[in-house]
Amino acid sequence: MRDNTSDYRQLFLDDVPMMDARAPVEFAKGAFPGVINLPLMDDGERQKVGTCYKQHGQQAAIELGHRLVSGELKAQRIEAWAAFAKANPEGYLYCFRGGLRSQIVQQWLKSEAGIDYPRVIGGYKAMRSFLIDTTEQALAQCRFILVGGMTGTGKTEVLAQLGNSLDLEGHANHRGSSFGKRATAQPGQIDFENALAIDILKKRAAGQEQFVLEDESRIIGKCALPLELHQGMQHFPLVWLEDSLAGRVERILKDYVIDLSAEFIALQGPEEGFKAFAERLQQSLANILKRLGGERYQRLAAIMQQALQEQQEHGVVDLHRAWIEALLVEYYDPMYAFQRENKAGRIEFVGEQAAVVEFLRQRAQA
């Protein structure tokens, strides 16, 4: 039999398959990428056992747990665990602290299915602590540089061309602006932090000691950056990415109109998908009504409405350029110009995409 493990680093570096025996409510609060939730107890059973533990102690709680998970129910759960173990012979199982629940799963797998399957010592809690430490250590030990620039200059495209980048918006499944929501949901806060930490771990294991990030605000959609990272970003050096207004309009048209409508249509079908996309776009504009002012909002909303109608009826997106350009020139650009002024002392390099990528690649080797 393989030994139980506390080598958390290797588990995450190798994407080792893991089975999470915690209740669904615990799993939903935070988990690790690719992990499967096959609980010992469901939420209701866990609650009853927890109440019993508080009132009557551990032994009574264990006995209740065995009564609640017995017979056909027990057989079904063991069958699911055994199927996972056979499909993932190199994997592990865990519970919250690596204690009673994972030990019971281990015992039942052995006694009922004849399978020796190792568990993670310390469980979810220890692995989560390891990932928090991973991010904190990187912030203390590595160098960081930010990519800033006006909306639509292609900062994400720059990150995609570098081996030492951390795509915060990618991990948050959000494009970062008021219009940044995707067709699919964002991860939970803890899932976002875990995925980021694993990304850092893998890149450091590959020899990266300098990271490139987009210059973000603390919140990306509903995901908050780890506090230490956000504090560091107020001091990290910057490169400033530039592009023409026309280039930026085309990029935003592709990301926020062409690609986003395709995302919704792929998920919900042509009719419902387009309707959901149109509502999302209009809601995104409405979200910044106060900052735009009533008159400007009404003007842009009317252009957007006309553009959406044209897109729906004829599949043409040309009219969207008008509201995109107006929003850039009148709303986003003045904000970013102000930010650039405030950060001027930290800017190491200014240029268009190819030059910025080249500068960052050279800097990584320095």
C-alpha cells in the first residue's frame, strides 16, 4: 500500500487526483482545482452528527454517523469511492483535518471493497495553509512588475506571451472592468486564491523568480486579490502599454461583443443566448450610470440598443464601435490618464505590444 502523504507541494505540482470526503457545503466554500467531492456525509447528516458531538461527545457522534450512513446508502458511497480509487490509482483522499472522516472512508474502502487507498495527512486545512504560505513566500522572495495601460490596449495579450505571467483576470474568470463579467460564473473567493497559489507554485518550480501581472484594482468582479498582493501592487514597478484608439476599439469589440455573445449563445442557444448577452451588455452600462451622468448614459444606451438590434437582425456588429469609442474617450481614458500621472514615478518602460513583450522578456533574464 502507498503511504499517507503530507507532501502538499508534490500533490499540487503533479496535479495528483484527489477525492474530497467533506460535506458538499464545505466543498462549495472552497476547494482545489480538479478535485472531486465524494462525501462521507451529506450536509444534513453532518449537521446532525455535529449537534450530537456538541451535546453528547465524540463517541455518541461516531455511533450516530454509523447509523445515518449504513445499509444501501453506505454501499452506494463506498461504490463511488471505489470507482474513484480504481480510476485514479495514484490519487489520495482527504477530509477537513485529515482526521476521522478520511480515516473512516479509508477503513470502509479496505474492509468493504478490498482497496488500500492513502489519505492526505492534515487534510484540506493543511493544504489550504500551504497554498496561503506559497503566495506569501513569493511576495517576500520574488520580484514583480505590473502591466498598465488604457482600457483595450491588450494587457491580457501581453501576459499570454510571457512564461512568467500571472493572469489574475483569467483565474477570476472576469475581464476586470464594469463590462468584465463572462457568460460563465466566477469561482468562489477561496477557489480563486487556491488556483493563483498553485500557478505561482508551478512557475517557481520551473525556475521563475520574477512575475508579470496586470495592474488591477483590489476586486476583480467578486474576487478580491490577496491583501498582501494588492498592497505590494501599490509599489511594484510598471510598464505602460499603448495602442491606437482604433486598435483599442477593435479589441473591445472582439472581447465584449463578438466573443461574449458567442459565449452566451454556446451556453444557451441562439435566441436565449443573444437575449442574455444583450441584457448583460445593457446592465453593464447601467452599472456606471451615476459616474457617466444621466444625459451621457441615455445617449450611449440609445446607440447600444440600435447596435444590438442590428446585430440580432443582420449579424453585423459595426454599430457597436460608436458607443465603445465614446465610452473610451469620454469615460475610461480620463480615469486612466489620472492613474498614469499618479504612477509616473514607477513606470520603467512605455511602448506598444511587441516592444513591451520584448522589454519584459529581457527584464526576466536580467
